[in-house]
Amino acid sequence: GGGGDTMLSCNQQGIHNLPSYLNSHSFKSRLIPSFLALSVITALYSPLQANWVYNKPDNQTQNGENITASDNGTVNNKNWIFFTNTSNTGSLTINGSLTASGTGTRGGVNVSNGRTVGTITIGSSGSLNTQHHGINIMQNAHAAKIDVQGSLSVSGNNGHGINIHNNANVSEISINGNLSANGNNGQGINIMNNANVGTITLGSSGSISSQHRRAILVNRNATINHIDIQGTITKGRGVWNDGIIGMSNNGGSGGGTGTTPGIKVTGNITSTSESAAALGNGGTINGNIVVENGATLTGGKKFNTNLYTALANDGVINGNIEIKQGATLMGGIGNTKLSTYEWGGKVNGNIKVNGTVNGNIGNYSGTITGSIEIQENANVTGNIRLGTIGQRVNGKVEGDIIVKGTLNGNIDSSGTIGGKIQNEAKNAITIYNRPGASIAQGITNKGTATIRNQGKIQQGIINDGGTLTVINDFRRDENAADGYRAVGEIGKTTSGVHIENKSGQLHINAWYFNKEDYATAEERKNNALLVSGDYQNITIGDSFINTKGLDVDKTYNSYSLIADKDGNAVGDKVNNGQGIDVNKLHSISGIYSFENFGGAGQYRANINRDELSGRILAQSIIYSQRIRNVNLSRILREATTQVFVSGKESEVNA
């Protein structure tokens, strides 16, 4: 059918007549108004300017969806050298050398609120020098990638190298060039509250320096999948997380310890601030912190006032802290609960050291749900310490403390160890179990160690081929039945004794006995020192006898002080079969001395002559009466029966 002069017929005749129709007044009168209307609509809905706006050094402006800037020069009196004015913008590449100066904000690249852009790249030959933020991603904006291959330098006091605002999203940040923030408050990379970043990678050829603040700061509630430090971080206050790093197994913020670490370091991080660690966490990390072979962390010497710390945690790490062979920490590892709330200072995993730690491994009021392991190739110059911050509870390790490498300090615990201490160190160490401390599964020694116990060692002590000295402390106590009590408590091993000497050399010193001997097997099971194993290589050093019930007319059995699990006296088997050395027995009152008397292992008490002179005797008697509840009249009777003739002692009737 026909369409009048307003349509073309789809037949051969219509096609033949097309040239004359196009030239007709009817067609032109309809086409021109339609074209003008379309132009108006296009103008209303499509801005004349493109997505990126570039303020050039020559005061010209360039617009485009994708911009590559190769200019060199200074951009004066502008808020930003580059900025966006619409969403769905393409990529920006800077290959020239640009500097922001004059008045205005003088920033580098700004992605406005809610905008979406592609990749922002500073090429290997490019440089961007600004007063305000170098690259700024505003609220709710999104950038596919920030890639610094050249140089990004910020000199203003409040300018950050890369600044990611609240609720902004950046899929990836990659630094293979040099990023520096030199102002008083400038962070290298600043991730603000509730921002989301996929990964931050500092490549092996990259560097970040912040003169006064953090090289990387992740603020509260910000999330990052992974941080990978292959290059060098110098100056400033290192890397600190207050947000969430790593994704849990269910995609949330907790629990996961998968194969991808939350933070991995193969490069170097140096804090030049005395009060800052090189790497620290005050938020949550889901995954491991791994310091790889060849990496170095250098921390400040006054972290939390006086701690030399390279790696610090006062948040939550759902994973391990691993210092691999060949890695070096200049400063210790600190797990510290600083918050007054019931949160933080928690490692839901292990601390594994196979490299070098120049400092302490400290758990101060915090919790480690796994173990502390000093592996075979490790060298720790300081202590393993479980202590406290202020008036808070002491640190807790729910697993074991295992030492197989070199520990140049001590194991010093005022806290709780839920597992065991196992020592196979390459050098001699001392294990301090302080008052109030406890070790749930005992101590096993395969190296050379001294144990000084003032706390509780449940499940006893085993010496398995090592050289071990045990000092179990005691103190006077006016409330104790005997006037004294053993401060250190040692439970029994699975073999039913306090200390097993499977093989090796065992020396027991300063043991406290609450009376002079034990007459029955049952009494020995409850009061004697119970041992087993290689008796001949057990030596009993200085031992202290409570003489509250002592009778100078009585002979005592020193062999009964040492027994097996069934209460059988074995004191004759120790000291290479020589038995107890009576010269190593001491009265805690100081009034008596002991001598061999009668058969093997028999001994008796004498009044100590040094205590019989005026003031010393009076002081000793009064002290004994008040503190030990000793029978004062009996002591006086015993003292007055002693007559000294030519330096020799004999007894007469009173």
C-alpha cells in the first residue's frame, strides 16, 4: 500500500523514484525539524564534556572517557589536576611529570562521589607531585585498579598518597614505583572507615615512605582481602590495621585460616618511630601473618612505652603468626591486650618462629589459643614472656610452648599455659614459673635447662635425656600449719611421681620438707619428693627441713625423704648410689645443724653454736616462736643442756 509522500513504497517503482523524492520539498520540510529535535534531546541527555577532566599545565582543559597524559609541567591554582564529572568513566594514564602548585587544594586525581572509573595508572616514566591527596577516591565511588609504576609524591601536611573514602571500593592497589607522603599527617595509603579494597600489593621494585605517619593505615570497619609486601617500606610508623583484613571461609569477617595469608611480607618494613611497630594489628585479620625468607621487619624500641616490638597485635588474628627461616625481626613479637573491653590481644592460632627475632616473644594480658613454637632454625635473642599490662590478667597460651632452636633468653611465665613446656633448645635456658602461674601439662626437658618454680606445674616434670636443674621455691607463711609452705607446687606425671629422670642428669636443689623424715609408705606418698627413672643420675642438692617437731634425742632417716610412686624410700639410690648427703640438709630455723649418726642414712640434729651467742640466739628464738610456732621452752631447755669444753660438745642433765 502507499504511504503518500511521507513514506517510501517497498516496490521497484518506489526505488526508481527515490532520488526525486529525496530532493522534494515534502521530504526536506519533514527531515530538518526532526533532525533539530533529535539534536536538542541529545544535548539535554548527553553532556558536552567527557568523563575525565584534565587541567593541563598550559591552562587548557582536556576531556575524554580515557585520557593518557604525557605532558610535563606545573598545574597552578587548581583543586585537582584530574577529576571526574560523570560516572562510567574509562581509564586514566599519567606518563608525564606533573606538579600541582599555587592556590587551591592542589591535589592529583579525584574520583567524585558515586563515580565509577577504570584503571588509574602512573606509568613507569610518569610522576605526580601534589600538596593534597595524590589519588583520592570519594564516598561510594569505585575504581577498578590504582597502579603506581612511576612516582607519586605528596608534600602537604594533610595529604595522603592514596586516600580511599568511606564506602568507596577499589578492586586492587598495586605499587611498583615510589609512593611518598611527607606531610605531618600524611599516610602513604589511607583506607577510611567502611571502605573496601581487594588487594594491596607493594611489588618487589616498589617503595612506600611516610615521613611521620603510617605507610599503610586501614581504619576501623574498612575491609581488605589481602596485603602483600614484596618491596620496601621506610620511614614513618610502618603498617597498621584497625579494620578487617582477609575473608573468612563463608565470606564474612571471622574464622578463616586458608592458604592465602591475610598479610604476607617478603620485603622490608621499617618503622623509624620509637613508639611504633613495623607491622601491627588492632582490628581483625582472617588468615595468617607470614614473614618470608629474606624479609626484615624493624620496629620501634618504645612500643607501648618500653617494648622493643617489630610485630604487634592488640586486635584479633584468626590465623598464625609465622616467621619463616631466613626472615629477620629487629624487635620482638607482642600480643597485647590494651583495650579495657573484653576484646583484642588474641591470636586464634600459633606463633611459629623459624627465623631470627631480635627481641622478646611476649603475650601481655592476651590469649594465644594455639602454641608458641621456636623451631630448629630459629634464633630468638630475648625471652618468651607471659605477663600483664597494668592490672589486667596475665597472658594465656592455651597450647604448648616448644623450643627446639636457640633461645638466648628465658621462658618467663606469670600466666597460664594450657599445654606443656617442651625444651629441646640448642643452648641452656631458664624456665621461670612465677607466683600465680600454672602449666597444665607439665614440663619435658630434652636440652639443658633450669626450672625455678613458684607457681603450679601440673602433671609434673620429665627429664628425657637432658641436663635439668629444678628449684622449687618455698616461703615462710604465718598462716601455714608448719610456719612455711612450698610456694611452688609440682603435680605428678602419668607415672605417679613429681619428677621423672628417664635419662640424663637431674639436679634437685632447694627442696622443702615439712618434717625430718617420713615413717610410712603412705606418709611418704603424701609428703616426700617422689622420683623415678635413672636414680643414680639424680642429685639432691641443698634441702631445707622444717624442725617444728624436732627432737634432739631422736635419730632420723634421710633416705625416707625421697620415694617412688608407691611410697618406697629410694633416698639411698640417688647421688650415684651414695644417698642423701647430710651436709646438704639445713634447718629452716637456722638453730640446728645435722650430722650423720648411726647406720646408713641416719642423722641427728645439733644446736648450731653460731646461734648461741646473745643477740643472735634471742633473735632466732623470738623469730622462730613468732613465725614458725616452735616450742620456745623446749629450745631453751635444749640450749642450756649444752656445755662446751675445749671446743667439744657433751650433754649433761639439766
